[in-house]
Amino acid sequence: MIPKKMPVKDAHIVKIAVERENHMAQLINLDQRHPLASKIQEICNGWSISDHQNYALQFCEANNQKYVTEKNRNEIKNGSVLYLQYSPSKTASDALETLINGNALDKAQRLKELTSLSTDHTFALEFIKEKGLDILIKMIVDVSQKDEEILKYSLASFVELMEHGTVSWEVPENSFVARNIEIVRNFQKYPTKCGESALSNLENIVQSSSKYVLVAEDIKLQDLLRLLQEVNSPVMRQNAIALLNALFMKADEPRKRIIANTISAKQYRLALIGNGLSTEMTHQLYVLQTLTIGLLEKRMRMKMNAQDQDAHEKIKELRRIAFDDYAGNLSVNDEHIRRGVSSGGGGGSGGGNVNFSQYYKKLGFKCDINPAQDFIETPPGILALDCMVYFARNYSQQYTKIVHENSCRADEHECPFGRTSIELVKVLCDILRIGEPPAEQSGDFQPMFFTHDQPFEEFFCICVITLNRTWKDMRATAEDFQKVFSVVREQIQRTLKLRPENLEDFRSKIALLTYQQITTLRQQERTSKEECDSTASAIVKLKEKISPQIEELIKQQRLSYLVEGTRFSKYLRGTRTKDKFWYARLSPNHKVIHYGDSDEKNIPTLEELPKKLPIIDIKQLLEGKECPHMKETRSRKPAVSLAFSITFESMDHSTLDFMAPDESVFNYWTDGINALLGQEMCSKQKKEDFDTLLSMEIKLRLLDTEGVDISKDPPPIPEDPENYDFCFES
């Protein structure tokens, strides 16, 4: 009997179910090549619905209740369940009719439905096309405070409709902006949901409308900060900080500094952070953190000006604070230096004054004649000087200790405070990405920057102490400058990943990350990565491929060692014979072992070694207690583990007995003899050499994959297609 040919499955047809309220579901085949309208008409006919043009299909999954359109119909899969519902245009018309002519209860109910319907892009377009947005705006402006439900849901619906980005934020009138401002300023009088929506609307107006001026003028900074102090709603707090960020970005430089100085006050800093931060809240706080710290960009990119008297005074202040005590101990003959150091007079920070260059050299400046030259590079520019002076003023004891400890060292391990501090500020600016706009998706929020009114300067003070400690731990010299900073950068970055709650927490955590700890962590991570990579199937196959080459390399090394030869001590009945030696070596063609007596100094040639042992005559290699010369009973026996013997066919002697001078010689000779006999080399040294060489070879071959994660298993081979009727478009 000829088997019946199975029909070819059509990939364009999906089997689905269509449901309708109070009706039995229809099971249908949906051809994705045919228009949806014709299929909807067919479904309506099945339920005797005449006005099929007023109906549409809708997804009915928990996370997807969108209308089915020609654009998204490819999301329909075999087994999908759809719902027959009024079309977006019909639903929009019915909603508008209720909003215009309905009573208060009907309006509130319809607006509640509209809030969820507005998330659907297809419905939103229909509703906006029917001038629904204008009606919503009018309702928001005109509705009284008593109609809380209508105001709450109309605001929420407006937010959802505007999220689709099809309408410009220039559309809302000034009265609409004023109503949202009034809700925010009097947030206690309105439902929380009203405040959430109003804050969201104002944020978008500030970002995308020319009417942002109204918001900037009427929304006071204290209003938002008071809201953050009093409100517990996470969404409302999040939207308030988002509005604060928007106002910050639109503000001019003086206004930005006012905002930054205001929110740095202790009572407001605590209100900003709060508890239980969501992902979006963390992002908004990260944006605020980036904006406030970003105010340092101007100083970071500013070179020191020769006419900048304030900067020159700061350099003098660094000198005075560091060497004030030193000046008090100068002799009477140096009274002019004492007056200069104490008062800062008698020459500028540069000026070529020789009386001060020695102090600037001790401070660690590259240009001790004119330290101002050290602040020309940007970044970090003049910001480095600001941080150094802050450290000197607020942590005078630590500052003077660091300067004097390093300036008084007689060796080359001094840590130059000036040069290292300038480089450290540059590193901190890079880590915190000062001068770069906030990333759209980043959440690198550090709570500690909201726990002090001078967070960056305090951050520097902790890091400069860490830098000095690390320099000492590494016993670094000037040549190790970059090596030290690679370690310090890692110390800072690893500590920041721990999200310290405050600056003291940062101080204690980074103190645990010593240079020794960083070295240990690096080694652990390297080992862990190597172990992980070594188990990947691709690496396993590569090891299998190159292992024979490594084995052959070790074998050749062992045989070369035997060709070079070794001097052994003579043993009689297990006891070493004083000043008696013999020498053994393998012939270059690896066929004969030559051996014979030898002195302690000279290495005999093959011709000088009278005895020969052909490799072909060797029967077996014995080790340790199995060796004949280890079976003799003497009071003082050498280490059994270094003994080995070769058994061979002979008329007088059946073994050639060896006692290796050390473990390395023992391993090389036993491996070499096993290799000559065609047996596996099994010494401990061979395993170590094999692992080392294999690991090195793998690393060399994988250099091009540095930084690429190697999966443990290869990607799966895709299944065969249902048919091979491929279509190629030219």
C-alpha cells in the first residue's frame, strides 16, 4: 500500500480562538495574507452581527490588550485567543458622547475606562483625531476641585494619550499649564493621582514646550522640596525629582547653582533620597547627581590664568599651611624666609622667587619655579587646586603629614602631593563622567553624594589619603606613577560598586581595599575566569587538539636533558661513597646510554665513558623501594624517593642503579627513560610543566578574544524549516 502523502503545513495560517461576551468562542483558521477586515466580517456573520465595520479584534493577554491591526497582526501565534470588541473609532465616539453629554457619574466611569484604553496606540490616534484631547484639556481646566474622580481620571488619560508622542506639547494652553501648577503647589488638597499626573505634565512641558517659562516662574523650588518632605507616594516623589531635573537642565548657570546649593541643605538632602528606591527613582536621582556634580565642569575645563589672583593666593596658602611649623624653626639668619612663609608675601606663586621654589618642590609640583603651570592641563584644570586647598584647610593635620613624610624621605619612594593630587582629580572626573550628559538608562546613583554640602571635595580628601597609603604599600617610585593610579582607580571603582550610604561608609570600605587585597582580587578573578573558560566546549576541544604537541615538547626537553648528561654519586650497599662519582648521558641519536666513572669537576665526553647500555636492551624502570640498591639495610639510607634503577639484559649485571641529587633530576631522568621506552611520562614535574605550557598556549591563542565571554556550550543548531520554499527578492 502506498503511504498517504502528508499535507504541507502553510506557515501563513494560524489556528486561533475568538471570544465574545456571552457567546460561544469560535475556532478559526486565520490566513495572515488576507485583509483583517474580511476576516472580522466573517466572524461577525458567525454571530449574526450586521455592523461589522464597528468591530475589531483585540488581544486578551494580561500584559497585552492592544487592538489587532495590520501592523501588529504578526504577533498572533498558533493557539492565540482574541476578543471581538467595538472598534477604536466606535469606542472613541461613544466615549466622547459620554464626556460631552453624560452626567458626572457616567463621565467618571467613562474616564476611568479611558485611562486604560489610552495606552493603546490605535485607540489614542482615533480619540485624538476626534478632538478628544481638546475636550480633556477643557475638562481639566474647568472641573471643580470637588469632582475629584473626574479630575483624577481626566489627568491620567491625558498623560497616557500624550505618551504616544503624536501631539506637540505646544498644544496645551496657558490655562492648562496654570491648572497643573495649581495642583502641584496645593498638593495636599488633591488626590495623590492628580499630583502624579500634574507633575508628569509639567515635566514634559518644561522639556518640550516654549511654555516652560510659566513653570519656571510659578513653581518655586521650595514647593517641590516641601512636597518631597511631606509626600510618601513613590511615583509622586519620582515625578517631582524628574520635574526638578527638567527645571535644572533648562536653567541658566546662576540658577543652576542656586538649585544645587538649596538641595544640598541637610533637611532637603535627606528628603531627596527617602527609602525603598525603585529603578526609575534611582535613575532620576542619578540624573540629579550628574547635573549637580556637573557644575564642576566649568572649573575642570578652566586653565589657571596668570592674572587669577585668587588662584595664586590658594597656591600660597598650600605652602603656608604645609610649612608654617617649619618656618617657626628657622634660624635668625633666615628671618626673611620666615616672614615669607608666614605671610605668603615676598613673591607670587611663581615669579621665579628662589626662596619659595624649594617649598613648592617639597609640595610635589612638577614646576617648582612656577606651580601655576601645573594647572594648565584640562581636565582637571583649576578644579584640582580647589580640591587641594579644601583638603589643606579642612584636614590640615593629614595634609601636613602627607607633605612632610614625603618631602623628608631620603630614598626615591616619595609620593609627590601636587602631581598626584592633580592626576587624582583627573581620575575622579573621569570616573564620575563630569562634563558628560546623564545617560538615558544608567542607574549609577551614589547616595553618599547627597550626604554632604561639598561631596566632591570630601570624596577627593578620602581618595588622596588612600592614594598616599597605596603608594607606600607598593613602595612606588616616580616610574610607577601610572601603575599606582591603575590600582587607585580600581580601589575607587570597586568601592563605588558597593553603593556606600555616606562618605564615612565610603571611607571605611575603601580602607579595606588595600593594594594587597586588590592584588588578591585580581588573581582570584583571573583564576576564576580561566577556570570558567577552560570548561567551555570550544576550549576543551582546543586543549585536546594541542595536548599532543605539548606532550611532544616536554618529551624533547627531557631527552635533551639526558643527552647533556648528569653526574651521580656512587652508593655501595645503600651508603654514599665519599668523593666517588659516575656520569651518565644519552647519545645524540637516543639509542645508547653511555656511563662511567667521573671526577667532581670535569664533564666527560661520550668517548670518555667506556660503558654502554643500548636502549633496546632496557627491560624496565624501577623507582624508590623497588630498586635493588635500596633494599640493603644500613643505618643511614638516602632518600628513597630519589632512587631509580634500569633493569636490562646482561651477563654480569641486571640493573643500573641511580641516586638523583635532587627531585628535579629524578623527574627529568625517569620521564626521559619512560619516553625512550615508549611509556607515559608520569612525574609530578611533567604534570606541572604540561599544565603551565598548555595554559600559556591557550592564552596566546585566545588573545584576540580578550574581553569576549566564551559560552560553555556552542549555540544550538536551528531546527529544519517546515519547507524549503524560500523566496529571494531581487
